[in-house]
Amino acid sequence: MLDVAIVGGGPAGLSAALILGRCARAVRIFDAGAPRNERARALHGFLTRDGTPPREMLRLAREELRAYPSVALETIRVTGAAKVERGFVLELADGRTVRARKLLLATGVADELPATEGFDELYGTSVHHCPYCDGWEHKDQALVAYGRGRSALGLALELVGWSRDVVVCTDGPAQLFPEERDQLARNGVAVREERIARLAGAQGRLEAVVFADGSKLAREALFFATGQHQQSELALGLGCEKTSKGAVETRGHAATNVAGLFVAGDASPAEQMVVLAAAEGVQAAVSIQRELLAEERR
């Protein structure tokens, strides 16, 4: 039996594995190989790693883990999980089962990407979901906040911290209350509700939003707030509670309402940034180690 099984080999899962490896725990990471930020050219806001390509950071992290022989990593999908006496049983895509005393889910979320023509070609270069991750690269440029309702409102008001030239494009009815429209107007943000035909650009660089009537809005970058969902249903299947926004509810140091089960990274309610995911992984690892020690002392 493993001490700890970790599902998800991103910053949260790998950081947890590093700490637990240094605690001489038997740890195995199961990763499906599809990171949320794989389209991004660089990650930002992580001290000493600012500007590092995401794949390169993962490579460096895995290389560091090789120093700890009790830690192993498999590229395979976990298809099921069950709570049993004294731990958990995981079902793997190849039919195997694995038992572990503690379980950390670091499976993250999946963005619900618009089907707009041209979006995919620009995603990760001039189309982004996180201003804190990519806003600096588009400072003082002509920006689009793509979304509807309160999500679009919040995104647009954040973006004015990087540029005073922000337009909300809702691709249909804006779903904004009059007071929300007034708030945007007071901050110099216009709202365009026309249907969008496509995003025009070249070599990854956005040039214009092209509306269905043929008119164009010259823009240099687009940030979107179109929703997201849990990348994995394992947490909910095990009985974890959800927040009103669909995140897995945690109760301090990544613990959940299910004994022995921890959740760290984008799947949790915390802000979604690489550095915070890594920090949550560390918090989860410390909590797991303390629980294991307490059980062993008894």
C-alpha cells in the first residue's frame, strides 16, 4: 500500500510529491498528460520561474523528484476511486488498482472555450483567461473582455489595471444590469453586443474582432471569462462538497469533508495561478504528513 496517491502531475501535485518525498513517504503520482496551460507560451508570477514555458517547468520538477526514490510518476488516467477501510482504492485506465492510505487530488479545471472561428489559433499568444498571468505582456494595448453578465463585468474592471482601452464583447445579449453598465461606462469601458463572426489575426497575434455584420473592432489581445468545470469527477464521486462556483470545498490546508482526502490546485476555491497551486500542494503535503504521523503514533 502506498502512503499517498496523487492524481494530477501539475504544480500542485508535483510540489506535494516533493515535500512528501523529503518525508520519505511512498508516493505515486498519476497524471493524464493534459495540463490546463499547455497552450501558454510562458508562465508568470512564479519567482525565479517567471517566463518559463509550462512544459519546461514540468520537466524540471520531474527531474528534481528523481532524487527521492520513494516517489514515482505514471502517465495514466485514473478512472475511478473508492473510499475503503484505512484508505482509498484507485482504478487505472489499464485495469490495475492501487491502494493508498491518503489521496491528494490535483486534477485542476478545464476552461469552456468559445467555438469562435480564429480563437484556437490565437489561444495562448494573444487570447488568454488570466490577466494576472498574461496582462503585463499586453499592457496599454487595445483589449477585449469576452463574456457576459457579472463575469464580463469583473474581467473588464480587472483589465483596466493594465490598459485604459478595454471593450466588453458579449457575442449576443450582455446580461448586464443598468447599474453594471453604468459602472463600466464610468471606467471608460464600452460594451459591444453584436454577434462575433471570427477573430482575425496572424502568427498568433490578434488584429481585430470581426462581427457578423462585417464591421471590425481593432484589438490586440482578448481575455475571456466563459466558465470552467472540474477536470475530473473523482472528488465529487468520493463525496466532496462543492462551492457555489463549482470548486471543491476545502477546509484549511487542502483538507476536504472526506477523511484522508485532500484537494489542491485549480480544483480548489483558491485563486488560480501556478505559484498558488504549488503552495497549496505544499500545504496539502504537510497536512498529509501530520495525519500519517499521528496515525502511526497511535
